[in-house]
Amino acid sequence: MLNKKGRPQGEKPDAREALIKAARYKFLNKAYDKVSIRELAQYAGVNSAMIKYYFESKEGLYRAMIMEVTGQVIGNIKSRLQSGDFMSVEGFFRSFVDVIKQSPEFPLLMLKEVMLGQGVSRQYLIEQLSQTHVKVIDQVFEHFHAKGRIKAGVDPKMFRMSLMSLTLNPWYMRELLGIIEGVDYDDAFLERLIAHNTLLIEQGFFVGEDHE
Amino acid sequence: MLNKKGRPQGEKPDAREALIKAARYKFLNKAYDKVSIRELAQYAGVNSAMIKYYFESKEGLYRAMIMEVTGQVIGNIKSRLQSGDFMSVEGFFRSFVDVIKQSPEFPLLMLKEVMLGQGVSRQYLIEQLSQTHVKVIDQVFEHFHAKGRIKAGVDPKMFRMSLMSLTLNPWYMRELLGIIEGVDYDDAFLERLIAHNTLLIEQGFFVGEDHE
DNA sequence: CTATGATTTAATCACCTGATTAAATTCTTG
DNA sequence: CAAGAATTTAATCAGGTGATTAAATCATAG
């Protein structure tokens, strides 16, 4: 057994970044426990001990990755909040699709974490969700309700449930739909989705004055 | 070390059933790998070797449990299909809630399996879903489309997407909503959900002749 | 009662996991 | 160039996992 320790020459120093990237890729389609630190390290081209060095533990790496992805999504949503992009029904659906397109891992990562996370970063994610997605929808409702554009009797909580369902679920079903009938989430499909959802919500919940 | 082998007296003989029940409970809120065969066996009040005896392996037990839960749901849906319960919008939403209420583990188990199952029973579940939920919705669409009750330009695939989202997503969000604002999925809540979804779909996709 | 097969047990196995270490190498900077 | 800090390595560790076994017990038919 030869003993050759130390770093080989001419290697990239950015093990940390490589590990985050590997985590982002590996944790997406596999269960947490099915991803070993050796697998992560190999994919990142890095020694597995670097996980402890930079993140203290496997869970630390996972949490850091979740923070990064979530941070991107939350930041993106917050900047759009100020721009008023969400203040039309179509704008809401379009903005949401745009945000997710930039971090397509997010819905599934979030769902997995909220559903079966054992405290790894569950509380954090739930808080972030409460303050963004939920909050945005409630603001949209308030906006139109104040203008008298929402039909009488529409329950704001149920309004929110519908909008969350229509925006999130298509992303959960992405792989399923791909398998059972080859649906491709390309731009054309997403445009149809936006138009379809917009129509549904405007016809279903808005009074008929004029749409948009 | 004392050596006391064999079965104690007066024990229930139905280890198989106890194990399925334990699997149904334990696999629901925990990731597959976080549930050990020792934990399953202890919860079932049974020796862990019984898993091999009856199911060949941990994965065999898991698969058997999935089959049981899925079988109940599929059977329930199929019997309702013949009764025509689904042939109104409200009937569709009400029937779906009724079915899920009887097997509330199903949506999450299915989602976990489709999302991150590594072939354990993924293909089976996808086929079953294609032949029931998807098929039911397509039949509902056909039914009303043939009667000219569906608005022009409504894409059947998107129609299906909406109905799947509105029926499934509330169950995925159950725990999240419970945490962030104490929503309880009691009968009153489910009735509001049914009424809300019915209104949304009828107003959004149906022509205005008369609703039900 | 007895023999046979089904069931259940305690104990053990090999293996993989995440974590950790001490040494080797590289980088920085004076 | 030299010294100290930062980074990276191979190797190892303890612990838990699913699987497996041989023996013990139970149920049952004759």
C-alpha cells in the first residue's frame, strides 16, 4: 500500500463551491440518505473529508445547499414584489413561472423538506414560504378585493389554496407527466399553462367588468 | 448471557398483518431509509426476522404496504366510476375527498414514491395513477365536452392539470397549513374546499347555462 | 402422543455510512 | 526563502444497517 498524501498539483481550490453544486444536483432526485458523502465528494472531484472541513457534516452541506437555492428564490420573489409584477393575475402566474425556471429544483426540494424533513431546515423553509409565496398571494387578493374585483363570497384562504395548487402542483407532476405522456415543460407549454391558469382564476373568481 | 429462544406463549399469530400496519404507519412521515427493520418489527411487536420470512426483505414489506394502500384507493375509485359519482363537477370533487379520507396516507406516499422512488414500486404506481385519476378526469371532460358544456378553447390536458392540482395539492399542504395557521382538515373545511373548487371550475371552464 | 411443517426467536454477519484523524501539501506573506 | 496558516489527503473508526442463520417453539394431522 503506497502512501501518497497531500493535494496533487494544479487543482482548483474551490472545493466548497463544487460541493454545493454537487449537493444541488445529487439531493434533487434522490432521498437524503441515498446520497453518501463519498458520492457527493466524488461528483465534486474532492475528498470527502472536505465536507466536514467546510460544512461540519453532511447535514451542514445539505442545509447550506437548501439555503442557497431558497435564498435565490426568495430574493427573486422579493425584488418582483416591489416592482408590482404580481399585481395582475397573469403577472402573478408569469412571475412565478419565471422564478421557478431559474431555480427549477426548488419546488421538489421544498416539498421533500417540508414533507419529510426531520428538522434539517424544515422550520426555516416554512418561515420563508410563509413570508413569500403565501404573503404574495394574500397581497394579490387584497389588491383586487379592495378594488371590488373579486366575486362576493370568495374565501381568501381558499383563494390562496387555489393559487398555490395551480402554481406548485404542475412542477410536482413534471416527471410523472413526462413519463406517462411525454409532456415537455418548454416555453410553449409554460405559456399555455400561464394563459390557462389566468383564464381559470379570472373567470372563476373575478367579476366580469374587464379582465386585465 | 442467557439463551432463551422460541416464541413466548399466548402471542398473536398474525405477524404479517402487524408488519403491514406498522409499515403503513412508519413509512408515512419518515424517509424510507430512516425507518429500520428493527423499528418496524418493534412497533409491530414482532421479531425483525419476520420481515424476511413474510416479505423477503424490507423493500418487499414496503412494496406490499404500497400495494395494499393503492389497492384500496384504486378499488374505491373504480367502484365509484361505475356508479357515475364523478359525472358532475361537485360529484368529482366530493368523491375524491371521500376516497382520500378513507386512505389519507395515499397522496403523500404516492408523491414520495413517484418523486424519489428508485424503482421500488414507482412504475406500478404510475400505471395505476394513469388508469384511475387521470382517466377519471379525462372521462369527466369528455362527458361535459360532448354535451357542449365546456367553454371553447379549453385544453383538455390543461383541464386535467387543473383538476389534479386542485384535488391533490391541498393534501400535500396539509401539514404545512396546520403549522403556519392551524388549519384543520375537518369535515367543515373539506366541505368548503369542495364548494370552492366546484365554483372555480364551473365558472372558469363551463358555459353559463345552468350549473348542476 | 408424536412427527411434521410452519412460525418465531436470539444471535451473528458482512457491509456501508458519516465522522474523524494525523500527516502531507499548498498558499500566504513578511 | 522561511514560517505559519489554510487546505487537502489517505486511512481508520465506531456504529448502525439489512440480511441471514440455526435452533427453539408452536400448531396440527394421524
